[in-house]
Amino acid sequence: QVQLVESGGGLVQPGGSLRLSCAASGFTLRGYAIGWFRQAPGKEEREAVSCVSFTGGEIYYADSVKGRFTISRDNAKNMVYLQMTGLKPEDTAVYFCAAGQYTGSYYYYEGIYDSWGQGTQVTVSS
């Protein structure tokens, strides 16, 4: 059974840091495009935060998180991480991990992902 489980969310003050983790089971992440998406309160659409191509050679970051967030993957542990620093109130959202068997260039498009985690809440507030 293909499963992605996120953890590491929580309440943090502005300027703080969190590291989100995503554990994959039932399949190996090697050869998959992987990504972190978020859905802010009151918004219907999910936003791509950071994604990695299936080779691992290309990485996408949303402009709003460049220089603050870092995505990484550990194929040996079948894990994906999102290190978030300099958190802002506008980063408040439910964060989702996703994986997709996609080998093209548009790995940052939500539609190419077919496996999703249940999400973890990140709240940035003083």
C-alpha cells in the first residue's frame, strides 16, 4: 500500500524554524518526483512550495520561500524533508508531501503527483 506520512508541523513564532518530514512506505522514492505543497487557510488551491525532479537534479522553490526553505531527500531512508527557517505568518498552512512517477520538466505542477500525504499543520504566530 502506497503511503506518505508527514510529521513535524506545529506552532512556531515568526522568525522560527521547523523541519517537516515525510515518510514513504509501500514504494521507493527513488525515481519519483517529490514535492511539498501547502494550502493556506481559506484558500481552495494548494501552492507548490518546493519540488525535486525524479533525478534529483532539478529543484524548484516558490519565490516566497527561496532562501528560507530547503528540500532534501534521503533515498536510503525513503524520506523527504523540508527545512523551514525565517518563518513568517504567511507561511501558515497545511503542508502536504507528494510523490509522482513523472520524468518530465514540469515536476512542480500539482497535477503530476498521484500520491499524497494527509498533511501537517504549520502555524506561525506570536
